[in-house]
Amino acid sequence: MPPYQIMLHVQCSSMLHFPLQIFIGGWGNSKIAIRRNREKPDVVEQPYPNTLSAGEFKTFWVTWYDGTINLGMDDNPTPFLSWSDPSMPYFACFGICTGWGATGSWVIEDNWSGWRAPPAPIIEAPGWSIAPSAPLGTSQPTWKPTSGSEIPPDAVPGGFDNEQLYIGRASHAGSLTPGKVVPSHGVCYIAWGGAEHGIPDYEVLTGCSPAWIPVTGGQIPDHALQAGQSETGEPLYIGRAQHNDTVTVGKVIFPKFKIRV
């Protein structure tokens, strides 16, 4: 879902809402809630006494992208209410109204730059690692066949997307393509033919401590590890990039110099 956002200033006694319904100052001006398909219970709610005021404007901002709704106030860059749903539909427009007899006015910003969650830094954080694990008994890159969620103890971590991702590769349509192993899914995801494919039988990179080298454009670092080849014989390398607030492993295509995840 592409990013969309709105900032508005509200002067109202209570009860402002708009579909996918976000209620600001509902229930006697006592809380904020998000409701989907006009169905109860609300998917998320937050007590907030005196949310709105008939005597002054209050500023709120809303963003909706990548299946997530974020609601914040004023210039605070941190949303105080968020809700995610991977099946959230695409929204191309919005409407605003008061309800339950309330009246008021609002100002919609037309030059607000918007807000996005800060990108995940490519650094190690508690509970997971984007650096390789220590080699066990060998310093040579070794591809170990496995399947499902069986991850070798010396597998090389490569990124993070709600869980630790590992470097893998799999055969598909005449290619041997590097990709990301997602343990909870029991597959190695590879990019091929403009789509992502989950392969249950795959190989995991083990037994080495590779270095990640930042590059742009048409650069392939010296000593880059070739991890496979395309169905037409093009060499494929291992790369990773920040994408949708994740650090994701994929293939680098030479000589096209693009990472596909």
C-alpha cells in the first residue's frame, strides 16, 4: 500500500469519525478507537478523556500505508495509537464528519510532509542479530541442505522481519537463487519472475563470518560470494537491503546490479 497521510485541526465538542472508522473523542469525549467494517468490537481503542474541545483546535495526524494505521497528535513524531492488518484494503480517499449531534469545524493541512516509521537501522539489536554467527569448526562457506524449519546451528543470519532471517538459496525453474529463510514459515523465499516464491526444500549458508559491504549502483565488491546462477547462467550474489522497515536478504543480479527481495 503506498503511503498516505492527513493532518487536521479540529474544534469540536465530541465525536469526530471517518471510515475506516477512526473515532476521535467518542463515548462522551472519553476515548479514541478504530473500527473496521462498522463492526464491534473495535479493533483498537485508547482512553483519552477530554480528547476534543469546543473552545480550541486540537491537532491530529493519521497515516495509512503498508497495512498499518497510525494516529498521532500535534508535532509528536510518535503515534499514540496504531493498528496493523495485512489484509487492509487500499484507501484512495477519506471523509470527515461529526456524529451524535456534535458540531464543529476542522482545518485540513495541504502541505504536511507526512510521517513514516523510522527505518530499521542495520545494527545489532537485543534478541536478534544481522551479523553472522561464529563459525563452528570451519571458516569456509558451506551450503547445507535442509527443509522446513530445520535451521543448522551455524547458519548465517542475514536480516530481521519480526524474527531472525537466515541466508538461503533454492532451485527454481532452472535457476539456483539466493534468498531469505524465514524459520516460522518453514521455507526459503526467493524472487523469481517478478514474484516471491516460498521453497520448502533449500540450502542454508553456514560456517563462515561474511562481511556486509554497502554498495550502490553497479558495484560488486571484490571477493563477493557467488551464491547461484539464473536460468540463463547469470551469476547471482547475496545482498540485503532495508525494505518496509525490515532488513531483507535477496539476490543481486550481475550485470544488472539490482537486489531483488
